[in-house]
Amino acid sequence: MGERSEWRDTSSGSPRTTASTTGFTPKQAKFRAFLDHSQGCPDCDYGNRRCDVAQGIWEAWRAMPQ
Ligand SMILES: [Zn+2]
């Protein structure tokens, strides 16, 4: 662990699941963004409580293909 990578929201929505420049697939990057948020957000208790931001990321992650 260690390096953080900013995940950019490309709302244009590519259905493809190509690996990003970070080596993560968009879905992996999304999940990472969720973890990063959870760890840094005072309103999020990882695994239990989620703020609206985390919930939005989570829902987006779930909706993504592999
Ligand atoms: Zn949060």
C-alpha cells in the first residue's frame, strides 16, 4: 500500500474496462477511491456508516462492470 492515485470522474461514461495508467481497472480505481474517502472522512465509519459522498461512490462502484 502507500501510493494514492486520484480517480478522475469521467462522466462521459466509457463502457470499456481498460486498465488505467495506474494499472487499475476503472472499477478497481473506484473501489480505491471509496476506501480513500472512507479513511479520510470523519463522517464515514468504514464498513458501517457512509456519508452521501461515500454512498455515491459505492453505488457507482456497484454499477460498474468488472
Ligand atoms: Zn464520507
